[in-house]
Amino acid sequence: MTKEDQKAIEVCTAKLIQSPHSVKKWLTLADKYMQTFVADPEQLLLPKAHGFLKPLIEAYAYKTESFTQYILGVRDSFDKSDLAWEHAQSVYRRVNGRHTQQIRRERSGRAVAKAQELHGKAEYHARLKWVADLEHDWANRRLAFLDQHRAKFKSNRLDTETRAELLAEFWDVIDTEIYEGDIPPWS
């Protein structure tokens, strides 16, 4: 990112923070424009009033995870008791949820490709059931993994940062299993 791009994002961020009553609207619009931009960059036509969002759109359109971190930065510019904090958090939850689903689909796709490589093709419905069973197994393992680490804390709770680090560690294990072919055969 160039210094000019960074400065333009800083200007955009300042406008968002200076407009706490509009932060949800602006972040939501930026997200929608990013989706349009990804689908077809030529179709992105910003009204003049939304032009200040362009640097944000161009910087994060293909980087959803980075955009979620940006939203958290905007959110944390407000006091937790402010309505703007809550509004930014609601946008974060929506964008992060979509990002999580994209990652889930991508990971499942890699698992299916590896299973096809190892076990040959499977019928469509058998493949769907296999993916559902595999994701269910991953979910149970994830919960057990977090519970195991949660038990190490006196409060029996994980702070957000620790939880995020543990989840990244867990999904690295799963990604390695997929890569190495440590996945079940078709049912």
C-alpha cells in the first residue's frame, strides 16, 4: 500500500470516527460496494457523497479478513458504552460471519478434492453427507480443543485474543490433516 493510499484510508477513517451516528451506514455501504467491486470492478459507481469510501473499498475488497480487523479498529475508537461501538460491532459480526463461511466452504472444498484424489469420485448426495459429517466432526473437535485449553484458566474462560489464537492453531491442524490426506473415506 502506498503512502497516498494509506493517507486516503486515514482520511476515510477520520470521517467514519467523526460521524458516529453514521458509522453503521458507512461501513455497511463500504461492504456492499466491496462485494460489487469483487463481482465486477467496472460496475462500481459511487455516488459523490460516498466517494470518500473508495480507498477503503479498493484496499479491502479482496481482503475480507483485513476488513474485519479494520472494522474492529473503527469500533474500538468509540467507548464501549457508545451506540456507535455497538453499530460497528454489528457490522463486524455480519462481515466476519460471511468471511467465516467463505473459509469453511474453501476448507471443505479442499477436503473434497483430497478425498477424490485418494478415494475417487463420489455421488453428489454421498459427497454432501460426507462433508456434513466431516464438518460436524471438526466442530466437535474444535469445542473439545477449546474446552481443554479453557480448563487451564482459573476463570474457565478464554479472552478474545487467546480464543482467536487457539482457533487459528486448531484450524492449522485441520488444514495439515487435509493436506496430508488424513481424512475419512467416503461413507
